[in-house]
Amino acid sequence: MADDPIPGDLQDFIVRYIDSIAQLEALLLLRAHPSESWDAKRTAARLYAGAAEVSELLTRLCADGFLALHEGAYRYACRSPEQQAMVDRLAEAYSRRLIPVTNLIHAKPRRIREFSDAFKFRKDR
């Protein structure tokens, strides 16, 4: 086994899209129930997290193309097959390599995401 059990492209994916364990677990929860719709309150109760925090992370996952929003409820709906494949790999890595995945997420400076988001072009601007 290699010194680093998480492949580089998956590490890059985590660093780019996953800001917290709660966000990762919300993504994997909705992935596990793709035919169900989840609002922030229901998701927060399932994750034992605050509704405001969960609302923010669901909004982020939706903006990044992992979820679809319809009438205030979210559903798992990746934007592309490549994105779906990465989420599948992430789920597998999280189930088999919990500590390295969580360490990678916890080591990530939160400001990096905010800084990079400042350079994204948005429809509302």
C-alpha cells in the first residue's frame, strides 16, 4: 500500500468541494437516498447538526452541481457522470479510509474556498 492511501485526484476533489465533515455526510446521505427529497431541517436532524449550518452546506452542494433544488427540498443529482464517479469514489474512500479523509478535510484552510469563489463568474453579477 502506498504511503498516502487517498489518490491524488480524489484529494484534489475533496480539497476543492468538501469544506466540512457535515458537508461530506450530507452529500453521502442524499446519495444514499437518491429518490428522496431532503430539506435543511430534515437533513440537520439526521446529521445531528444545526439547521442553519446544514442549509448553508446544502446550498453549496447545490451550487457545485451535486444536488438539485426543487420547492425548498434537495435531491442528489450530480451534474455529470464524471462528478458522479468522483462522489462514488469519495464514498468508498470515506468508508474504508475514514481517518485519512477526515484529516484531509480538517487540514483544509476554509479561507481557500472563499478566496477561490471570489474569482468565479456568476450569473447574478
